[in-house]
Amino acid sequence: MGIKILKEVCTGCGICVHECPVEAIHMPGGKAEVDREVCILCGACAPVCPVHAIIFEGSKEIERAPLADCSGVWVFCERRGDRMHRVSFELLSEGRKLADARKTHLAAVIFGEGAAQEARSAIEYGADRAYVIDSPELTGFSDDAYAEALAQLCEKHRPEIVLAGATIVGRSFIPRVAARLMTGLTADCTELSIDDKGNLAQVRPAFGGNIMARILCTRARPQMATVRPHVMKPALPDPARQGEVIEEEMPKGASASSIKIIESVSDLAGEINISDADIVVAGGRGLGKPKNFKLIYDLAHVLGAAVGASRSVVDAGWIPYLHQVGQTGRTVCPKLYIAIGISGAIQHLVGMQTSGKILAINSDPNAPIFRVADYGLVGDLFEVVPKLTSEFRKLRR
């Protein structure tokens, strides 16, 4: 696995040198050469070569396998601590629909110590089988070890589709797997379906959320996508459902990680995670200044809610990024979303419009946020929010 530079074709233009993000390409003697110890196989160099002198040497098994020989929809089931992340159940439910449309099986892939115990949950949510690597070496996440393990499983079993959550974990290692398998990857999908030719149609926001791009991977397998958490609804589990648990050996080379996990520390410092909260109270530019976020925290505290924010206030340094809701932040799907002083730009709506109920508070009756809100309060937030907090406090006594 690697890249090859055709010396007889290379003109020494140096474009690839400038495009390489890790400075792995050099020009000794006027011809490009690759430092394979540094190269991360990102693929940035090949498309920019004007004479097509750079080619990838990929996995021959995957490259030569006819598309018809690949089958099955796989869902990488991410774990947080001793339980599976909610996005895993969302993807299993969506994967079940895709597998039925393709008339194939749905498989869950679970890593880490105790993985076999999680297989039962995956089957209840729709999986026909679960591939598990129950090893303490994969308990703490490291992108190189996870990528090696999943890539080798894909080379062995040849799935047709591989899905993962667009979480910190998924965004970190799934691109490595796609590069290893020489296939396409669509990140941050919000919709998946099977087209009339049997390809996976992957939809994701593009150009700041102003358009929705529909992407197909027609010439390589597996078709890979990461999906935003909370944009798909998990089905109800079926405890009576039966499936097969397949225990795989630790793949060769997967344990040779360059990363050593010393300690895991939560960045929320006791706060409620907006991704998991039933209620989110979010503030925007309408608050006027950073200190006015106290209104948001006071209301959230009374409701037992998480605190969210629009991108503009995060960029302004009013509140840390971990609170950001939207296209470049987190996607949330609480039972109740309260938007205070948020105008409702499309980039923000993408991250919260699937909430159960939306309450918007804004002084501008024409604010876009009211188009998606179930309830709207037009008024001065500095008058409305303290009154709401006071009334909710009375109800909680």
C-alpha cells in the first residue's frame, strides 16, 4: 500500500511538493520522490499532477474484487466507556433500511474489551450479525489501531457499505480506512438511500449549508459514509431478535499503535452534554455581550438543561466551542430546544431543526428561526427570559 511516482513521466514541476500537507514529497535530482515513512496516503498529490505521474498502489484484493462480490451493510458501533454511543443505534436502524433495500445482511462492528457483550444490543436494533474484536488493546481509542483493525476486516469480508458516526472518533479514523481501501468517503451525511442502480446515495450539506450535495461512489467498494449524530431516529429495540456473533482475532499490526492513552478527561467539567440532553437552552448574538450568557445558564439550571450557542458567539469567544450547535458544531435532537437571541441562519438550523419541540425568543418577528419554531415569543429577551426562569423556578419547588 502506497503511492508510486513514474519517474519517466514526472516533469519536476513541483506542484505535488506544495500540495503535500506533511512535506513527504521532495525533488532530489529534479524528480519527485516520496518519503514513505512520512506519507499519510491522503491522496492530495495525485489529482494535482498535470502529467498524471503519481498513482496509488492499493490493496490488490479489494481492487480486483468485482463489485458484485461485495455484500452487506456494516455499521461501526462506537462505544463511550462501557456503553454504545447513541449514534450507533441510529445507524443500525438506518442500516437496516439500507440492507433491506439491497436484500443483504446488516452487520455491526464492535471493538474493545467487553465488545461481545454489546453485540446483543446491536442485534436488538436490527443487526443480523456482529463482528467483535474483544480485546483490551482496542478499549481506548487510537485512530491508527482502529483504522488497521477495520481495514483488515473489510479486506477479509468485503462489505458493500460501511457507516460510522461523524463524531470525534469517526472523523478521526474512518478517513484512514477509506484511504487504505482506496475507496470514496462522504463525511457528515444527513440522509442515506439506495438509488435505482443499487448505489448508496449520500446527501450532505455543502457550501455552508446553502446546497445539499448528493454523492455516489460507483466504481469502488465499500461505499463509506460518516453520519451526523441525531439526524436519524433509532428504531425501538426488539429483545426477541436473533443474530450471529462472530468473534474476530486481533488483526496483525493493529496492536502496534503509536498512541498511548494515559488518561481520559471530560471537557464538560460536570456540565450536561448538549448531544445527550433532553432540553437545550441556546444563546446567540442577541444577548449583546458575554456576561449576559448568565441568563442562559440560569434558565438551563432551572430546567436541568444543557447550554448551547450559535457559531457567532463561539467565534467571538463568549463561550467554548463544545457548546456550539450547527453545521460546524454539534447536531442536537433534544425533546425541547430553546433558541434565545438566535436569528436562525441555515448553518445553525442544520444542527437543531430535528428537535422534538422548538421555542424561539427573538425581538425580530421576521427572524428565520420562527420558520422552524413550534412556539415563538417576540419580545425583549432581557425581559422575557428572567420571567420564564422565575416561573419555572416556582413550578420546580
